[in-house]
Amino acid sequence: MRVLRLRYAFEVVYKSEICRMFQNLAGETGSFQIWLKYEYGLSVNENGGNQPTPTSDIVHRHPLHQTTMLVVIQAEQSEIKEKLNQLKLEVEKKAESLLSSLKEEEDMVIEQASAGRKEMERIEDMIRDHEKNQRNINAHINDLKKHQTNKVTAFGGDRVISLLRAIERHHRRFKIPPIGPIGAHVTLVNGNKWASAVEQALGNLLNAFIVTDHEDLNTLRGCGKEANYNNLKIIIYDFSRPRLIIPRHMMPQTEHPTILSVLHSENPTVLNVLVDVSGVERQVLAENYEVGKTVAFERRLAHLKDVFTTDGYRMFSRGPVQTTLPPRPRRPTRLCASFDDQIKDLAIEASKEQSEIQECRGRKREAEMNLESLELRVRKLKKQHTQLEKDLTRKELEMQDLKNSVAAETKASPTSSANELHLEIMKSREEIEEEESLLEKLQDCSKEAELKANELKAAFENLYESAKGEIDAFEEAENELKEIEQELQAAETEKNHYENVMKDKESNEKASIICPESEIIALGPWDGATPFQLSAQINKVNHRLKRESEKYSESIDDLRIMHEEKEEKIGKKRKTYKSFREKLKVCKDAVDSRRNKLQKNKSRLKSELTWRFNSHLSKKGISGRIVVSYEDKTLSIEVKMPQDATSSAVRDTRGLSGGERSFSTLCFALTLHNMIESPIRAMDEFDVFMDAASRKISLDTLVDFAIKQASQWIFITPHDISMVKSHEKIKKQQMAPPRS
């Protein structure tokens, strides 16, 4: 094909050049024109026009054509090579630019994905930090709730409860019962304003216990080991020493309060220990950092030990050195009167942390979605880059193949001659002539087949016309036969109907002779009984009529009157019975309602009794319940001590110590007082056999209960009542000691 295209291009160029050359010779003799027509197949007219003859004749007649044709083919081949090289350069430039743009876009997307991963890691770190803060806040809230139930747990946790129980078990081994923890015996005077500063100043000293001598110290250490409280801080102090009176000139002269001035304790030993051990009379409280700095460093106050601020700073100067310690991590204050405000604040902080966590998780989800989209885009770009490189390689191979084919044709084309082209043309012409002869034969066969088809079509039309009349006659005869059959069926049906009517008429005439039709209508509709069945029924009715006539002498009218009277009496009795049933139902519903209410009240009172009893016991870490049996008319108490490893409840009070028995009895009495009403109540020696901690818990419980009940209470005890808190509704009366 390529050789034919080159040959065609050569013919056009060669003929145009020959014509242009011969136009210049148009004025010469006619013999030249005859020679030109004979030699080259061209006819030149008077106007210089020309008419080309077939190329095959030119190639065959003149040998100059072959040389010119080879020159043209070589020129075209060199032009094709040049165009191929130029096209290759353009393809390479475009491919390189496209690959570089894809590479730049891929690098940019990879950089964005890396930044997204870093952002997601940063958000995960923020989520972990917020979750840690939330866990710490929840732990503080749980601790505060536990402290709210039992304030003693704020100064040592569950270990101090176990220690107090151990002290109670071994109270006979102490010369004087130890005092502690110190924080349980101390309260703030002016609310919770200085709670955090005092907490920072005293620190672990609030967890300490006070004993009177070294022997009690060893006993207390043994109780601590028993309670698994090993790092217990114990202070030895003389309990008989009165409260220390500190002269004013030995305290810092400032308008700011000292820690000693904001603390209150019913036990003078506790205040003495705070003064001697911690120096609370020389520790000043300030509202903020600036005020504390002024008090600690600028005024140069005498007898000043430390300055503590509400925001957590501690400042002191030792000689020329001034020291400021930064705030410690925030912790719940244990000296406040009520933990509700702290719990609310911590709950608000926990909710804020939760909202921050939700927000960070939302940002994390967005970052993950963006990262997934960027990774998908990177994969697409890499796939496009790989596909583009493959396409480029394939195009380069195709280009190389094309160049190789052109080079092969270039080498082959100079050797090919015009005779070979002429032979190919002649061969093609022979093939065309063979195909044309074959086409003429096929056309002749087609004409013959068409003639035969026309003849068959005409024969079919004649046959159809002849058969059409016979088919119409047959259909008409068939329709007439169907009409005759329908008329015959209708006549047969009418005949059967009239025969049945005549039979029924004859039967009715015979039956009317035996029984008139009016009597049959009066008897009602027929139930399908046969004559034998009807005869049996008539005989049965006659026998019954005869028997009843012999039994009753009254007439039918008298019996009808008696029946009506009986029905009237029965109706009255039914109405009376119905009214009584309604009243009985109302009474039964009322009794059931009262019984249900009684059962609910009994169940509720049992639950309330156990709940209140357990609530009072929990203030000392004890649990228990009250079992009430209304059927057996019994009430039993079960108490479970936390140190009991068997986890079994004590049902006999002899299994409890004296203090435990007294405290359980007190809780039971308070539970009963909750459920009864009385204007005046009294309790005597309710705190016998109790240690100091149990006595303080019992006194606080009784006083709070009495104030809440708003009734008059009289408590009588031979023990010290100095630890009873002051209140406008509380009046303390202490009798003089008996004469010796």
C-alpha cells in the first residue's frame, strides 16, 4: 500500500512537471505534438491544456520515468523521516511536561497527607490528655462523695477507717485513746475561703495521730500494721497540757489572718500540736500573688514564717534569700464544711472535658476523612503516573517500529523498479476483470430466479381465488347448524319445565283432600320431619297432656295466673339479689384496696427501716439490715463489719465489741425515731464503750438528726461534750464533778 501511495504521488508531480515543460514548446511543429502524444500519452491543445494518459503506459513506454520516480520516492522518504523525528521530539516534550506536573502534584498531595497524619496524632494526644484529666476529675468527685458520707475518710481514705476500728478493738491497751486524724478535729471559722491555702500549709499533718507517750506510739503502730497503714504519722504530745496562749507581740503584726486564726477545734491538744509542730501562728494567708509578695518580701515582718495564697503560691525568706514556690496541682480541699460546691465545680469541669473530647473526636474524624481522601488521591496519581509511563514506553516502541518499517521500505524502494509496479497493476486489473465476469454471471442467475418467483406468485394468487368461495360456503353452513342445535336445546328445557309443573299440581290436589293448606301454614315452616316422626311426636304430647291433667286439678287459666304471680316474685328477688351483690362488690373492693395499701405500707416501712438503719451505719463504714417478719411477729438485726473476712453478718450482739454494739444500738434508735413523732425525746448513755472517733461520729449524727427533726432532745452522757459543734439551737449543760 505504501508503494502504491508513493507511486500515485509521483504520477501527479511528474505529469504536472511534464505538462508545464511542454507548454513552453506549444509553438513548435505538429509533428512534435504527435511524438509527445505517442511517447508520453499527453495531448496538448491550442490553449496549452493537457490530458494525461494512464500511468502504466508512461512507465511502459519511457525509461526516464523510472529514474524520476525513484528521486521523488527518496525525497518523500527523507521528508517522512524528518517529520517522524520532529513528532518524536514533540511527544517526548509533552510526556516530560505531563510527568513532571503529575510528580509535582503527587509530592504536594503526599506532603498534605503527612501534615494530616501529624495533625491527627496531635488531636489524639489532646484526646488522651483530656481523657486523663476527666478520669482525675471523676476520681476527685468519687473521693469527695466518699468524704461527704464519712468525713474521716478525707484524711487517709479507707485505711484510716480500718485503723480506727483497730484502735477500738485494742482501746484497753492505750493509756489514753489517741486523737486523730487531726483533720477530723479541725474546722474553718470563716467558711471555705482559706480552705485551699490551709490545706497546702498543713499538708499531711492533717492525717497525723496524737498519742501521749512512746508506749502508746508503739501500740498505735501495731494497730497501723494490722490495718495495713504503714506510713502513719504519729506525734507524741502531753494531753494534760492546757491550750497555749501566744502573746500578740510573738505573732506577725499584719492585718492578714494567720492559719491559727482561721482554725477551730474543740480539742486544745490538736491546736497545741499545730502550733508546736507546724507554727500555724506564724503562717500568714494572702488573697493572691501580689498581696502575698508584698507581705512576704516588702514589709519585712517579724516572726513571719511563711505566706500562703489562695491561688497556691508559697513565699518565704530565709535571711537575704527570697523564695517563691509555684502552685501544686489542684486537689479537692478536705477542710471545707460542705463538699457539694466542690462536687458541682468538678462536675462542670468534667462536662467541659467531655465536650472537649467530643470536639477533638469530631476533628479527628474530619482529619481521618481528609487523610483517606488524600491517600486515595495519591494512589490515583501514582496509578496515572505508572499508566502514563507505560503508554509512553508503548508509543516509543510503536515509533521505533514505524521508523524501522520506513527504513526497511526506504531500503527496498530504490531497488524496486517501474516494471514491478506495472506487473502489480496488470495483476490487479486481471483480478478485477475476473470479478466483473463473475458478477455478470451472478446477475444472470438473479434475473432467472426473479422470473421463476413471479411465475410462482401468479400461480398462488389463482389458487387462492378459487378456494376462497368454497371456504365462505362452508362457514355459512356451520353457523346454520349451530343455530338449529340451540333451538333444539331450548325446546327440550321448556318441555321438562311443563312436565314438572303438572306433576306438582296433581300432588297438591291430592294433599289438599287430606289437610287444607291453611292448617299447614298455621303450623309454621317445615323442619324436615318425616310422617313417622310427626306421629311419634303427637303421641308423646298426648301422653304428657293426660299425665299433667291427672296431676293437677286446676284449669289452664288458673295455672297461667299462678305462673304470672311466681314470675313477679322471682323478678323482685332477682332485683334484691342484684342490689346486694353490688353492695358486696363495693365492700370487697374497699377491703382489697385497704389490704393492698396495708401490704404496700408494710413493705415500704420494712424497706425504709432497713435503708435508714444502713444509712446511719455507713457513717462508720458498717453495713447491716433489719429483718421484720409480720407473720412471726419478730424483728431481728444483722450487722456486717468491713474487717470481717468471712463476709458473714453478725446476728447476735454478743459477737460485737462494746463500741460496735453501742453504735449499732444508737443507729437502730435513730431509725425508729425517724418513723415516730414526739415533741420531747431523751437518750441516756448512748456513747458508752466508744472510742473518741466513734463518739465524735455518734455525736455529730445525733446533733444533725435532732436539728433536722425540729423537736426537743435531751442527751445525757458522762463523757466529754466539748467536741459537739456549736449551733444556735444547741445548749450545752455540764454538771460539776462529784465531790471526792
